[in-house]
Amino acid sequence: MTEELSPLYDGKTGKWGYVNIEGKYVIELQFDEAFPFSEGLARAKVKIGDKYFYINNEGQIVYGYE
């Protein structure tokens, strides 16, 4: 079973990251937008232009699209 992660926004940095059920960051603040995980992947808008990327629960980019 994989750990359940939730997106969390940091108002000081203006970035999103992902926290575990205990509220600890598992994927550090780095995204301009972040969306909930579904079927092991989450959609996140990273700082590379305006492209959206899917990440896995370790924060690795799996694939991207425009």
C-alpha cells in the first residue's frame, strides 16, 4: 500500500508540495499548482513554462503535456 499524500499550499513561498497523513512534507514545496493523487499519480504544474506534469508519490515526473 502506498502512502496517502495531499497537496498543501505555503503562502510564504507561493508554492505547493505534498504532505502525508501526519502533515509532514514528503514532496517538498516546488509546484505552482498541485492536484490530488489518483491511481498513484498527481497532476502538478511545475515551473517549466506552462506545461503540466504528472508525478508519482515520490515526486518524480512521470510524463508531461501542454
